[in-house]
Amino acid sequence: MTDAHCHVRRGESRHILCEPCDVASAAPGDAVFFGFHPWYLDGFDADALRSRLAANPRAGVGEIGMDRLRDKVMPTAMREAFEAQLAIAAELSRPVVLHGAKCWGEVFRVAAKYAGRIPAFLFHGFSRSGGLVPDIARINGFISIGPALLNDHAVNYRELAKTIPLEMLLVESDATAENTAEVPPVAEVAAKLAELRGVPLDALATALEANATRFLR
Ligand SMILES: [Zn+2]
């Protein structure tokens, strides 16, 4: 099964590996995404990113975005780095993995300016209510569901996961080198998703794989 968003290889059939990660660890079937995560913008260098992408025609851009988890006030440098990376993704026509903790509306508004020029977006860790989902669909956006779905207290997240259109869905671990031992495999997330949506797991798994392939195309 495809892990649609992780920072470390985990023995899945395909990983969409986003920086920060060890890109050299990627296996032939994996997809690698280069970019500066909003928490790690020290040394941000747009020209270096563009050069690495140009040298790797199959690489995407991610994980990039904005964040209000650590700072209530969005730092200007965070917004500028996000926009600069979106502009590069548009210039080189690469798919993008987005991060938008506690600011998905703002991340969407900025990303939507590049709709059509950026071929596809993955809204990773998206946990807002469903109001934004039709807008995300309009810009060829996908939404990856993570291990939070396995938490019986995640009532709102489960409701969201039930209502996202099937053709937009992916599953992710968001595992890092530090937490990979504790994070369940994406198959467990997919099994819970199938149960909640009342569909057979094999049919859902087939759709998830097709969606991952479309996102990466
Ligand atoms: Zn991540």
C-alpha cells in the first residue's frame, strides 16, 4: 500500500517521502519530495531547491506550508518561503504536499493562486471540518487520512473521513525516523477507513492506490 506522506521508509509498497528526510534512502518505487518544512526554514534557499528539482525531474515539492501550532502570529518569512516554493513548483509543474496545521484556510487561499499551474496538491494531516473539501477538489487536491483515525475519541476526524469523496482520498503515516516504531502501518488506517465508510477494504485499497498514482502523475 502507498504511504502518501512520511519522512522515513517503512516497508510499504510505495512511500511518498517528504523532506525533511534521507532522500538517499528512497527505493525505486518511491516518490521523493524536496522542500523546506515551515518549522525548518533556517538556511532556506530557493535557488538550491530549484536546482535540485531540475536535476530530479520526477521529484515533487514538499512538505511545504504554514503553521500556527508554534506561533499565533504567522512569521512573514514563513509565508514568503511557502509562496516561493509554490512558485517553483508551478514553474517546474510539480505536485505539492501541503502542511497547514491550524491555518488550512490560509494555506488553501495561497495554494489556490497556483491552481492549474501546479498539477496536484496533497493536503496532508488535514483535519478541518469538511467545508473546505469542495474547494480542495476544484484545485485537484487530495486529502490523506492519518493514524489519528484509529483514536476512538477522534469523533470529528472520523466524520470528516467518512464524507471526503473517494477519488480524493489517500492514507498516510507521517512517520519520522524518531517515531516510526510507534506509528501503525497505513493498512490499519485503510481498514478503519473502510469500516467507517461501510465499503469493502479491497475496493477501498484499489481506489487509494489509483489516487496515489494520479496524484503523482
Ligand atoms: Zn510530515
